[in-house]
Amino acid sequence: MSDAPSYTPPKVWTWNKDNGGQFSKINRPTAGATHEKVLPVGRHPLQLYSLGTPNGVKVTVLLEELLELGHGGAEYDAWLINIGDGDQFGSGFVEINPNSKIPALMDHSTSPPTRVFESGAILLYLAEKFGAFLPSEPRKRTECLSWLFWQMGSAPYLGGGFGHFYAYAPIKIEYCIDRFAMEVKRQLDVLDRQLADKQFIAGDEYTIADMAIWPWYGALAAGLVYNAAEFLDTASYKHVNRWNKELAERPAVKRGRRVNRTFGSPESQLKERHDKSDFDPK
């Protein structure tokens, strides 16, 4: 291990606004709104406020899969929340999600409207609401939910841990990168072993567990996040790669991945979605 400057934590931590790298302008140690901003409301009962990051993609993939099955009640408006501009700290968004993280959902089909925040909670809410992509048999349902919560507990090590220190931190710290790379590879091995004799994460059914895990770990395996596929040798996880490619070819997944996306090639982006025709404007 290379020598690194020694650091002794102070007795009481104080916030250094300039010590945060790429995200220093939007990260802060307090909650609550920083400005007044009313959120728009479209014509559909489901109003999604999000961004095309892995956590946002989970929900738009599920909504598109529900529509693919013919659930007309799953029609939705997807409004862009630009976290780089601090939209998540607007008063309207904070009313839906006091944690100021995307995605957030308002269901206006209930009275009063129901707010749902945290991507895993949104997936579970919608799967139960429409009776789809969540097995009803108790054992299979429990297996699906176990993997859903596995993703919610594991992804912070991938994004906030490995991704931050490998791709975004202003200083490359060997210990941090090594520690989180080891954990991410362990997680990939968990998935690879699970998928060795199963078509999908929770068994033979495509479920919200797949939709939760794919935007993070499928993108990692394909080299679409952090530019770390070679560093992590993701090609060696053959079962994860098989599963990733299979899901990536689903029409609803292709559509869901485009929604609220503001990066990549122009044809891969659909900044807001208010109707199915938005995917193929004339």
C-alpha cells in the first residue's frame, strides 16, 4: 500500500463545502427544502419525478413492463428532476420525499394521493397495486423480496463506495478503492452463483428483483457505469452477463432505460415521458 497523508479526525466534525469533489455543490449535511418550487402534475394518475440513473431506471422499467402487459392504469408522466441543478431540494419534491433522493412517485388514483419514495418501495407498491412481477405463492414471494432488499442494501457499496472512490473522488485513495472493489466483486460472485442454474434472479419468473438489480449490476457488467469493467474483470461473471443481455433486449426495458435520461447518445435519451408516443415522435 502506498503512503498516504495521515488524517486525524477532529473531535467534532464540521462541513467543508469545498471538500466534496464533483458533487460538492449538491451534497450537504442537512435536510429540507432550499427553495420554493411547485412540481408539475400531468394528466395520468401516476406522476413520477426522477432522473435516468440506475435507481430511476428501476421504476420506469417496471412501469413500461406493466404497460406491456396491458395495465392501462400504469400510464404515467415522468418529470425530470435534475439533481445537478438541485431540483431535489425544491419544496414540492421534498414534500414527496423528505430524503431528497430520486425517484419519487405520487399516485393520484387514491384519495388523498399516495406518496411513495425509495426505489424499492416504489417497485413493491406498484407490483402489489397491479398484481404483477411479484409472485403470490409465499415461498416465491419471499425469495423475490429477499433479493429486492439485497439490492437495496448492496448497491450503496457499489455506487457510494466503489463508484465514488474509483470514478468521482478528487483524490484516489488506494485503501478505499481496494476495499470497495473487493466488496463489489463479492457481490458479483453472489449474483453469478445465483444465476448459474436460474433464468432470473429469484428463479424462473421475471420479477421486480430483476428490475431492481439490473440497472446497477447489469450496467456494471456491460461497462456502462464507472468505466470499470476491465478493472473489475466483469467479463468473468458469465451468468451475470447472460442475464444482463437477456434483460437488455426486452422492449419495455429498452424504453424504460431511456426515460428521464440526460446523457449518452441523443437517441438514447427521453428527458420526459408523458405518452407512449414520446418514444417515437413523428
